Amino acid sequence: MEQLLLRNFRNYKEQSILWHPQINLITGLNGQGKSNLIEACCYFSLASSYRDSSDGDLIRWQEPYFFLAAKVQGRDPFSCEETPLEMSVGYTREKRKLWKINGKALKKTSQVLGYFQTVIFSPEDLSLVKAGPAIRRKFLNRELLQLDGAFYPAYSAYRQSVEQRNKYLKQSYGQVDEAMLTVWDEEIARYGSVILLKRQQLIEEMLPYARKIHQMLSGGKEQLTVRYEAALYHQKELNDAVWQQIGTMRQEQKPEEAQLAFLQEQLKLALEKNRREDLYKGTTGIGPHRDDVSIAINGISARQFGSQGQQRTAALALKLAEIDLFHAKSGQYPVLLLDDVASELDEKRCKELLELVGEKTQTLITDTKINSFSRYGKTIVIERGTVTA
Ligand SMILES: Nc1ncnc2c1ncn2[C@@H]1O[C@H](COP(=O)(O)OP(=O)(O)OP(=O)(O)O)[C@@H](O)[C@H]1O
Ligand SMILES: [Mg+2]
């Protein structure tokens, strides 16, 4: 990102920032607007807040709208060519939103995905290995949203179907129209199978990069394994059998449609099998919204048995692998956004991080202190939503 303009965004009234092509240290006391800047940058890649805030929360209090504009070195998601882009977005309290790329208005928000890519690393991501499964799903989703144009439509349709099915389950009080549930099951299976396959493929593609980085960080002593754990059945063997079948289909070079059809069927069967339990609990207990990723070091679960240091190293390796994967798939390095992790990572890991990302990526890093990153690029000081130095 070369330049960013914020107007009425969070605690920023009007601020323009020129970024250093490599390292940008954003510093200032607590609550001054450091993370808000990261959030603004991220908005161009995810089209939403990385902190899961609603768009309305991003509008500066008492103001009617927010506006963000950026000059970035983006990529055309269709031709995959690198190209300078001017992106902008405005959003009003009346919930009207307008995205523009090079002056041209986009019809749908989802069209902005894929032009500009970021990898965000916040304290939450440091606990990628240790925390509950939601954060690992988010990790995969964010990557897929930016990489794969087919992911967002499936993901959003899937979420709607699950929401509606859950609403129906809750309202039914045991009096269900089974045919109605079958309709939801089919919808969920159709979109859910896309999510399943894409997430599984993503992990497979990312693993070699993650392993290499992890070996480097752990001094070559440890071997990282990452697996997608689809919560189709309660028995692990049944789930394993599903992925084994997918593996076989791939070896036999069966087309992706065949793999999807198989997963769709499996998901539908699994939903049917779980129907009694879902009715009893009033919620959909299986499907990609319940899945997890298992991370092991030398074959042993890092979540259950890893030391804090091991867990963090594994999280860091996965995050850095994201960068390599973006590059491999799109030919471009994403912008690395490090929010509040400098103080969480020790000096050694910080140095390793710098060495690994090196000159490849543009990095924006926040810290309340002037840290060792300041030596390499630009330092930006923030006070109450204003750049003061
Ligand atoms: N919509 C909004 N309008 C105006 N101000 C807002 C809005 N949303 C958040 N803020 C203000 O932004 C500030 C938080 O900014 P931010 O999260 O960027 O802080 P920070 O510099 O990252 O702090 P820390 O060092 O604690 O992480 C808060 O003081 C909050 O009151
Ligand atoms: Mg912050």
C-alpha cells in the first residue's frame, strides 16, 4: 500500500498516510488509533473489519459516514496481473455502501475481494494453536476469501442456510416437517461441500511452506503436521474414511465436481444421521461451521501437549506460510499487518520474523514502544487519531 486516506473512520477525522514500501512502525499510547489504522488497511482486503465489528461501528461517532481510499499495488483477480489500483469505499449510517476501483463503482461488495491481499497477525492469531476451533476456521476463511473467488458465495449461502435451519429447529418444539428439514439439509450440503473441499485443499497447499518455515524456526528438530478435521461424524474413523476416499479420487484424477458431489452426499447423510440430536439441541451440530484444524508437532497434538513456545512457533509458521502461499498462487506478496504482536513475541522471534519476511513484504506493525523495527523503515506516531510524526 502506498497511500491511505481515512475520513470519519473510527477516531480519525481526516488523515492521509504515505507508507514506506517495507517496514512501517505505528506507535503511540494505548487507545490512540494504532489498531484502527490496521483495521482500515485490512478493510480493503476482507471488505469487513478484522475485529468482527459491524460497518456501522467503523463510522466516527456523530458523523454520518466513513470514507477510505488507498493506492495499492494490487492484482487483477481475473488476469492475475499486478497492477496499481486506486480503491475506495464509503459507507453511510443509512447502510449505503459504495466500493470503487480505479473510479469504477462495483455492483457488489464481494467483487472487491482478491484485488488486494493482507495477512493479519494479531494476539488472537498467536493463540491459533492454543485457542478454540473458531479461530482456526477464521484463519482458513480469511485466506480463502482473498484467494478464491468461488469461496465467498458458497460461504455466505452456507451461513444463511445454517442460520435458517437453526431458526427452524428452535421454533419447531419437536413438531417438525421433515421435508422442510431435508430442504435445508440439501442447501447446507451443497454449499458446505464447497467449503469443505476448499479448506482441505488450502491446508494441503499450505503445509509444505509451513513445514519449511517451522523447521527453520525450530532449528530443524521438529516436524509440523496440519490436518483438516471435518466434523461430519462423531467417530473419527468415519471422518478419516471420507478424506481417504477424496485422496483416492484425486489419485485417480477424478474431476473436482466428482469430489464435491461425494462430499455433498456425505454431508447430507451426516446431517440426516444427526437430525435427532439437532432437534433435541435446537441447533445444527455438524458441518463446516463446526470443523477444526489439528496441528501436531512430531505427531503429538500441539494444542494439548505443546509448550507455549512450541504453540507460538507453530502459529507463526502457519501465518508466515500464508504469505508464501499468497505469493505462489497470485504472484504477489500480501501486506503483512502485525497488530500488537511485537510485545508478545520475544526479541528472538521478532528478529526471526523480520529475517523471514525480509524485503519481500510490506509490513505494518503496531507497538506502544519504539521497538527494533523502527531501525528499518518509517515510524509513524499516532495521537488521538492524528499522525503527529
Ligand atoms: N466509531 C468510533 N468513533 C470514534 N472513536 C472510536 C470509534 N471506534 C473506536 N474509537 C476509539 O478508538 C480508540 C481505539 O483505537 P485503537 O484500537 O486503534 O487503539 P490502539 O492505539 O490500537 O490502542 P492499544 O495500544 O490499546 O491497542 C478508542 O479510544 C475508541 O474510543
Ligand atoms: Mg491496538
